[in-house]
Amino acid sequence: MLQDFPAIPAGWAYLDTAATAQKPQIVIDAIAAAYGETYATVHRGVYQRSADMTLAYEAARERVARFIGAGSSAEIVYVRGATEAINLIAQCWGGTVLKPGDRILLSQLEHHSNIVPWQMIAERTGALIDVAPLTADHCIDLDAVEAMLTPQHKLVALAHVSNVLGSVLDVKRAADLAHAVGAKLLVDGCQAVARLPVDVTALGCDFYVFSGHKLYGPTGIGCLWARPELLEAMPPYQGGGSMIDKVSFAKTTYAPPPTRFEAGTPHIVGALGLHAAIDYVESIGLDAIHAHETALVRQTREALSAMNSVTLFGPEDSAGIVSFAIHGVHPHDVGTILDEGRVAIRAGHHCAQPLMEALGVPATARASFGVYNGPADVDALVKGIERVRRIFG
Ligand code: PMP
């Protein structure tokens, strides 16, 4: 697999896939061909090249729908990424549905992009936010969620896989709990789509969002899936070209979803790159990727748990991500020293400051795996950590 990734030189352990995945040659080739051979606008041109590009752009939407088990490609809205998707849902769905006193339930481990948009819309609508705690092994506590939910809750919004801890949510149970009180379930699938098989229909959620760049695809493209009746009832997010049915100064009417939510010339090439990325991960298989990353997580956790100055966060069976702290050493120093040994990890709060507060640390060091990693990368990480411990006594 490593040979598919031209930006990973020999001997470099890239362990920051949770931030963004490296790109396989097949994705780079798809992007180069889209700009270099077949480029044209979509949905507007009367010439053949544009019609062909439109077909390719819409074929990518169909590929996404099949990939996540959506009922139809009309349920897939292209966005810039998960952040834009959640803002869109907060503004368009939340802005219409939420009333003063309504409640939104989030969890302690959410990424800022699944917190701040809800705070913004709560402030505008008078809705209130509740925060579900974590279990002792740092998973979202669904027993607590069950006890907290009331008929005032209109939305539960949770990460499928935590970007810091790798904790995997039981989405089916979360959906049942939300629906039992009449709430909708939004799932932030950013870390999940590249690590686990996802079928939104089987999971029973109402909204599912992800970014293309964490799925070995390009930056600047992501997807929002929602049940069709929810999209149908939502007003547009932004106004402009493409999203209209008819424009006049007397009255403008809007296109049906998903077009209604896609104002302006879209990220055409991004969609084609995403198509290639989905083909790539499915050629390996999500079950195989999950098994591969689980083995690397196990190897990492076993090695680190044998070191007495290292604290491991997250559950044993985390999906592809291991966060840790070394006693007396700031995670940034850990990251810098590891980099000297050609090991790239992330250190910081990982856009999850409320989680850091719950863990009682200012930051963590995080190693996250992808299809290109192998046991030698874990060995390099462990060697680097041993060096950190020697340097800091
Ligand atoms: N949610 C999670 C769980 C994430 O890991 C990330 C990216 N770190 C996001 C949301 C936001 O994704 P993006 O920055 O691509 O919009």
C-alpha cells in the first residue's frame, strides 16, 4: 500500500492521518486528469465537454451515496468539509426547528466543529446545550445519554469515532435513544468513514457528515447526508447561482435538494478526486482497513502501556487512533523529538478543548494510522518515545 503514496518517503512514519490522510497516486492522477484533460464547468455548458464533466461530477455523488448506504444521490449535498456540513445543518435545520427551551445534546469528546455551530444557533434561537459525559474508558456514555434525554431534546449530535481517542460510538443505540424522545441524531463521521464500513440506512441516523481529505481524497470537498424529508424541509444555506429554480426581483424560488444547498460553482475536481478516493479505499475494503489499523493500535498500546511514565487515553479497541501523555513532558516536545526521528504525530488539543479538560491535561500526543502504516512505523514511534524519556530523564 505504501507504494501507492508518493508523498511518503521511505523511512518517514506518517502518523497524523486523523488530521489529514496522504493521497494515493490514483487520486492525484484523477485530479491531474480532471484539470489537465477533461476540465470544464458543470450544469451550465451546452457543449459536450461540460456535459461530460457534469456526468462525472454527478457520478461521484452517486458513488458517495453507494459508499455510505444512502437511498439516493439526491440525499448527498457536497460541502467543503464536515465543518461546513455541521454549520449548514445548524443554520438551516436548527434555525428552522429550534425554539427557546429546546435542547441539543452533545458529548464531552466532540470536535469544536460539532460544538461551536450549535452554540451559535443556540444563542440565536434560545435553545440549550447539554453535554453527555464519558465512561471510564473514554467512550460516550450512552447510559448517561439515555438518562439525560427528554422530550425537549430536538437533536443529539455525536462523533462516530473520536478524533482524539478513537472511541467508536454505537450509532444504532444512539439513534434509538434519540428517536425515543423524538430527537434527530447527527453523526460526525469524519474519522469513521476511512476506518469502518458505514451504512447510514442500517445505522438509523438522520444526518451524517464527513470530509473528503480524511478519506484519502482532496481537501475542500466533503459530504452531508440527510434523510430526504429533512433536506426537503430545510431552507437554503447560501444564495447565488445554481441553487435556484427561478429568479426575479418579485420572487425567487429555489431548486430542490441537493442543488438548493450548493450555491456557486462547486469544487468540480474535488468531487472527481473524492470518487477516486472511495474507489481506492473500497478496493482494499473497509473491513480490511479496520483490521489493519486495529492491529497497529494494539501493537502501540501494548508497547506504551509497558512504559511507566506513559499514560494512554481512550479505549483498548479504539479505531486507528492512540492518544498518550509522557509524565513531565509537554506533548509539543514529544512531537518535536519524534520528528527528529522522522516520526510525524500531532500534539495539542486536537480542536477538542472540552475533552482535554475532562481528561485533565492541556494537550495530548496523538498517533493515528492509515492504510500506508505498518509495524515498522509503530517501532519507530516506540523508539522515539524511548528517546524522549531518556532526554527528559
Ligand atoms: N470532526 C472530527 C471528528 C474531525 O476529526 C474533524 C477534523 N479534524 C472535523 C470534524 C472537522 O473536519 P474539517 O476540518 O475537515 O471540516
